[in-house]
Amino acid sequence: MKITHIRTQILQAPLKTPFITALRKVEMLEDLVVIIECDNGYIGYGEGASTPVITGETLGSMKACIAYIKPYLIGKEIEDFETILDLVHSVILHNTTAKSALEIALYDLLAKSKKLPLFRLLGGTKTVFSTDITISLNPIETMILHAQKAVALGYDTLKIKIGEAPHKDIDRVTAIHQALGKDITLRLDANQGWTAQESVTLLHTLEKQDIIAQFIEQPVKAQDIAGLQYIKERVQTPLLADESIFSLDDARHLLELEAIDYVNIKLAKTAGISQALALADLAQDFGVKCMIGCMLEGPISLSAGVHLASAKAHSISMIDLDAVSLLASHPIDTQIDFNESKITLSEAYGLGVAWEREEDIS
């Protein structure tokens, strides 16, 4: 089963409402889809989201990276999988999202060649998952309304975007908590918006009101490891690292320092499935639970995340794969059932996804 062609196409999809964090505002999903063709007619699909403020990658840089790696992969046999992965990661450094998109397509092909769903190829058995949904950063009244709508749709866990200003964020979280009640689990995500001291002050204020979130995600700058340690030593609320962890070395350093409680795995940061699998295993070795998260991605990337969650269900206990639910529509045919808070894997081979606009691909 030989790779004969690799091409890319832009996936555009409208959002139901703007996606707003402390780092950015997005009104339209615009991702890069990677399509790998083989000589037996099999096609593998991958996807990556351009997130310059986090990964440093644009759609243009991702396309250029794929084009650079492409000649090294053409003619390679999928069965020589480890060699292919080594090429993806060795011929060019960094470019984690572009490499992730390539890896996802390659794993899709590998599973199809074995006539298995990817999660089963990776050793997974779990097929039903519950995800949270993100409540974007907005005026308090808007955030409460969006949170109430989410609960009405069946979500019992909400990830609240904050990080604009500590005093405003306290008001936001307090108001949402009061509006929803104690049966709803809150996850807080500051997207690097605070200092360590601000984080401790804010979390202490919430904790004194008996508002202890499931976790606070990346409250300080990605490189502020001392800040993470400072926070963890002083608050009850568990601390989850996101932007601080791209590589296994990043995670190992934080885990050895006992600077965090949880690890957020994102394929766009780990450069794909292979390192995400290793990261989940590393966290398990340290007795630390993981969350599988996503960028603002479409069904192809999210499908890969769900398959990974099944394969590493022993360490991935939290699911943050809500991006498909944030879309008003999309052109991807998926055998995975994304039904608001419930995601169900199928027995379709590979990822269980296909691009509906093959005729538009150039």
C-alpha cells in the first residue's frame, strides 16, 4: 500500500457564535485538510487548525510544511509506518499542527489497511464519551445565557473562558455559578491571561465562596513554570497545563517539579497521535490524569481526538472535544456521532470520516 499523492484543501465552516478567549476572537473556522492517496485507492484524511498565537502556525506556513515533507513520503509503503513517522518529524523541526494533520491522515490509512477503526488498532474499547462545551469570553449576561442554553442541550460540564481581568473574571464565574447551581461542573480557562499572584487572589476569592472548579487551565504565560508552581502550592483548585506543554520533555519537566495537577493533550501541540499516545503514558507513569482537548477544529481532527481518548482511556479522564458543536455547519461526512455532549465512535475503518467536496480539491 504505497503513498502516491499528498494534497491539501482549506476547510471553512461558520460558527454559531464568535469564539472569544483572552488570546483571540474567531468568527469562521478555517483549517487545513490533508489528503493522502495510496495506489490501492485508499485515502487518508487529516486536519490542522491555524492558531498562530499558540502554535505559531498559519495556513500558509502549514501548507508550506506539508509541501516540504511531501517528497520524502511519496512512494513509501504505509506498512513501513515507523519510518514514515520518523521522516515527518525529522526532516523539518517544529510545525506541530502541520505534522499533526499529516499524522492523522497516516493513522487513518494505517487503520484502513488493517480494516479496523483506529481506536481498535490502538487498543481502545470505549466508544461513548461526554464532552464539555466552551462558553466564550463575553459580557456576563451573554455568558450566562450561553451557559443556560448549553445546560438545556444536556451539557453538565462547561468550560468558562476568562482571563480578561481578574476582577471581571470573578464576577463572571460567580454569576454563572449562581445562575446554574451546584449540579453543573465548571472548568475555568484563563488562556495565559493572569499573573501568578492574580491567579492566587482570584482563586482564593472563588474558593471562599465554595466555588472550586474542576480545574483552572493555564492561568499564566506558557513559559512561566515558576508561576505554575506558585499557584499550585497555594490554592485548592486543581491546575491544568495547556500551552506550557508541547513536547514530552515539557510535560516531564512539569511533572517532575510537581507543578501541575493535570495535563491537557492537544494533537496540534504534540505534533500528532504518536507523541500524544506517549504523553498519555508518561502522565500515567506519574499518576496524573489527562484531558484531551482541541483547538478550534473540524470533525476530522476531533475524530482523531476521540479515537485517542478511547485508546488511552486509562489516563484520559476528561474530554474537551466540543468544536464540532460550535459549528453551524460543515462539509465533512463522519460516521462518528457528534451529538452535543455525547460523542459515539463507530466501527467504520480508520477515522470514520470523509471529505464531501473531493471534486473541489486541487
